[in-house]
Amino acid sequence: MLDAVETSLLEFCLSPGLLSDRGKLLVAVSGGGDSVALLYGLKQLKDDGAIDCELFVGHINHNLRGSDSDGDEEFVKSFADELGFQCVTRAVDVKGYAVENKLSIETAARQLRIECLMEMADSLGCDRIATAHHADDNAETMVHRMSRGTGFRGLCGINPKTVFTHNGSSVMFVRPLLYITKKEIIAYCKDRGIQWRHDHTNDEFGYTRNKIRHMVIPYLQEQSNGPLAESLSALSRNSQKLYERIERKIEVLKDELFRQLPSGSISIAGKIMKDQTPIIQAEIIRLALVKVGCGQRDVTRKHYHKTISLLTGPGGKIIELPGGFTAKLELGNIIFSPPSESVDNAPEEEKMEIKIPGTVEFGGYEIKAKIIDAGDCDLGKFISEKTCHIEWFDMDKITGPIYARIRKDGDRFVPIGMAGEKKIGKFLTAGQINYQLRKKIIVFEDNKRIIWVGPVRASDETRVDGSSMRILELEISSSL
């Protein structure tokens, strides 16, 4: 018989578009109480025949807590094996990534976690990834956003499902525990005799979210008449319903509203934009920023207001947006443009031959190359554990020497997982590759074709398969 937590899980799973159909699901398990409860609960539903999807376990070792991080990894492997699930793990260097990209530890860990989980899902053939975000996480997220200043979209909190795009591929993330509180989850683990790992960094006040969790939320709860997490959850759901209505409205308009320009810019039809309410205008601008590749972290309310004001002002005025992006009114339409990228116009002679085997420096990267006997390799393990900064290529499919060079306008390649050639510029835009990463991209080519747009996507034409005899391994790392 299902208990309250499993019943709530089942209600989520039966919701259209979540876990109600067959398929393969990657469950992200950190080893904490939330994620082990999620995996255990899903197994119970599967054993009872309530859900029919195939389950896999994914674990990311962030290497932030020394031996404790390794202990978490071993615990998850053992737990997955005990439940009869295949477990895939990946180790990442969060601190190094944070320093290299000038990010906080929290942001760096989140970016690497999403990237690795998507790569795991791709290698396992999973179309969805389940994470253990719960009602208390949602409350913390909403309070955090309100403290920084947010609109109605921020009040949506954590969505039950979100589609992430990475390297041109899209995967849906689902949160089956979102309407279950932390208290209920811990009680479920104790009732079922489920063990879990405790991350002591969750008790430290050095992270903003921890301060909200241990100081702000308890204070707000004292001032509330009822359970705060449940009240915020209700506000979140109502905001999501409003946002869904706005999405449906924009979906009807999108074909006439947005236009991709050859320059990589995005045009919004000013005549249609003028007829919309401010709340829909703001969402249209947000979508345009996403389409043009502008990150939203530093985009403020003032940027939105200034952009909307272009509709009633003189043509030619330019609004400066974060990251070098711009918005301007041109022939009655608002044009969002990416920063001018000098790499696209770099002279062709700016390239370097790669020593095989050997190490060279080019474009701010240290590039290492070596040849591996395919008979000594486990391709499946490599795919499941690799980062985006390392790739394998079938050496016998390569023509002549390998060169690294700056990307040029008009470059084309055949991305792994896609049919036919794609312009690199359009591929990056479709994959919503942000400007900071675009600046770091270098192209690897032989005498015949581009084999890798590093560190984004390798070419399908030189991919390693079961018939490969010799493997070329290329690895890039910052040389700064």
C-alpha cells in the first residue's frame, strides 16, 4: 500500500507530460535524504506497476568535500546496486571551473551538474532527468528571488518540469518531490529504514541559500499563520498558471512576432508588440534575449523598461544590454543583436598544427593530443565520464594533419546527433550558447572537414564507433 509520499509521487507521475508514459528516466542522486527518497519511492511505484519507465541513476562528484565527496559517490553506487539500477558517475572540478569562469561555487556547481546530467542522459538514451527538489527548496528559491527583486515569473518558483538545452540537445528535467516538504521526506526515510548521507556544507552560512534556509525561512515561519512552504507553494502554482496563459498567448503570435536575421540578430515585430500588455511585452523581450544568446542574470527591470520604451521613441536609439548585447528600433521593429565577434572575421592564417602526440598552446588553451588503441578502450565508460573539454575521434577517418584555428563566418560542420551540415553560428544560436563561451570557441579541422567545435560539439563524420581501430584523443584546458 502506498503511503502519503508515494501517493504524492504517483499523482505527479500521472500528470500529462511528466512520467505518465513509457521511456527512460535518469534519477539524479546526490546521496542526501531527498534524492535517496526519490529513487526509493520511484522504485516502489515501478514495482507496483504504477509507472512503466526504465530507471537509471546519475551521480555527480563535485570534489568539494575531499573524502566525504568520494564517500557520497560510493554510497550512491552501493544504494543503486542494492535497488537493482545501473549507476553512472561523473567527477567535476567545481572550484577550478568557478575560478576560470569567474562564478560563485554555487553557480559553477549548478552549471556543471546540469551539463553532466544531460550528457549522462544522452549516453543512456534517457529523455528525462528527475531531480529531488522539494517544497522547502521551492520556498527558499522564491524568497531568494524576492530579496533580489523579481517579477511574476520569479514567483513561479521551481517549475515541475523544465527543458534544458545543451550543445544543441534538449532534455526535460522533472521534480517529482516538488509538492512534498522536507519534513515529510525525512519521515518517509525513517519509516522505510532508508539511510542517507549528510552534507555538512548545507549547515554552513557561507552560502546565500543556506542563510535563507537557516535564518530567513525560520523567521518568516514564526511570523506566519500557517506552514510557510505550503503557502509559498500555492503562490508558486498560481503564478505558474498565469505564466502558462502568457506562454499560450505568445505561442499563437510567435511566427509573426520573431524573425531570425542573417547577422544572428533577432527582430521583434513592433506593430504586434505595441498591441500587447506590459506583462506580455516583458516576456517577449525575455524570449528574444534567450534566442539571441544573452544571459539573463544581469538583465534588470530598467533594461526591460528601456527596451519597451523604444516602441514610442525615435528610431536609431540603441539600448546597451549586459554582455555587449544591444537593442534598437529599426523600421518599427526592435532588433536584438549579439556583440560583434571579431573571431568570425579572423584571418585564415591564424591557425596552428596539432602535434600528435604532443602539446601546443592556441587560443588561450593548452591542447593535448595522443593516439589510443581502440581495443584498450571502453567507449561507453568514456562517454559517461568525459567532460566537454575532451573528445575522441576515429583516427582512420581523419585526412592529413589536424589544425586548431579561430572560428570564421560561414564555417560548417556535421554535429554529432544531427543530420546534415549546420552553420556553426546558427548551431550556437539554436543551442543558446552564451557569448562568454562563444568567445572561447576554437575550431579543429583536418584537410577535409571540421572535426570539433571545441568545447561545444564534435563532428559526426569522425566519431568513434565499434569498427574504430585507432582513437585520437584531444583535450583542451585553459592555458591562462
